[in-house]
Amino acid sequence: MRTVVFQSFRTHDVPAWIDRCMKSVQGWAADRGFDYKFIDDRFFDYVPDKYRAKIQDKIILSDLARLLVSKELLGEGYQRTAWVDADIIVFDPDAWQLPTEHDYYFCHEMAPVNKTPQGFQFDVRANNSVSVFSVGNRFQDFYIDSCRRILDQKQFSDHWGLGTHFLSWMRRAYPMPLMSNIGVFYAALLKDVMRGSADVMP
């Protein structure tokens, strides 16, 4: 399956840890025989002017931009696209594989919402930190249209409204294909890891 992995970040003042993360993704893509595409801040040019004029939050704009880039790449002949956030690091490139059972995927997320004497309580969510779309999938166009309709509202300021919040709501409505081999480390979890606590597991 002809696959392209794509990422975006600025090209100036790049933190060393972000550079390390992105190089790990680029190396993993090469090992898998995938093409790799990096897009600088021109990434946001994919978002229609009316939204860029209205919204300054780059995370919100990125949620739509990655969908539009993916759709363009599929139109160019790729059979599958995989967006990977710039702050994701590949720890075990030999083991990490993209699933193929479904024609699109997002990420399974366990979010710590409360800590009790018995340990953390978790909220099961979905996020788009890694988003995979194969040619012919029907969800992508629906997602793009949904993002546009949400952004067309007179007021919109939800930082995660097009990503985690929207996808988590959709996940509760019907079974959504999610990858469970990607970890999201919240500050509360990292603190417990550093303390050697056993409460980090749900």
C-alpha cells in the first residue's frame, strides 16, 4: 500500500526534543518503506482565508489543515496517508505498525480526570494526534465538512473542539476504529511515573 507520512512544524527556533521526535518518525517511515513529507508553516495555507482571519489558535487550524492535506495527497495517488503530531516519538520502530483492518484510524486515549486513594479515574477518549486515512474512506469528507460547519459558528474558542472533543463525542455515538498502540502522557501521569507510583495504570 503506497503510504505517505506527513508532519508540520515551524523551521525556526525548533526545540531539540521536537527535532528528536520528528526524526524518529522520519526514520520509522523510511524503515517501513513509506514516503515522508514535511510541511513548514505553509501548512496553514491549506485552511480557507476566512477561518485564518477569524481564528488565531494554530491547533484548531491544524485540525482542519491536516485533513485537507491528507485529502490532497490521496488525490495525488497515495493509497494511505498518516498524519503524526510533531511531539510524538517512536520508541520502538520495529514494533509500531499501522493497522489495516479499517480505512481510517484515530488514537485511543485514556485521560486521567481524577485521582482517588485507589488510583486514577480515566475518561476514554479519541484524538487525532495520529490520523490515518486510506483511499475510498467516507469519514474524511464528513469530518472536513463538520470542521467547516463548526468553524462557521459566530463564536468558536474551544481549543480541542475539532480534535479530541469532536472525535470523543463521535466515538460515543458509534464504534470508531482507534489505534491503541500510541500513548498519551498527561502531566499527572508523568509525575507519577517519576515518583515510581503504580497508580498510572487504569
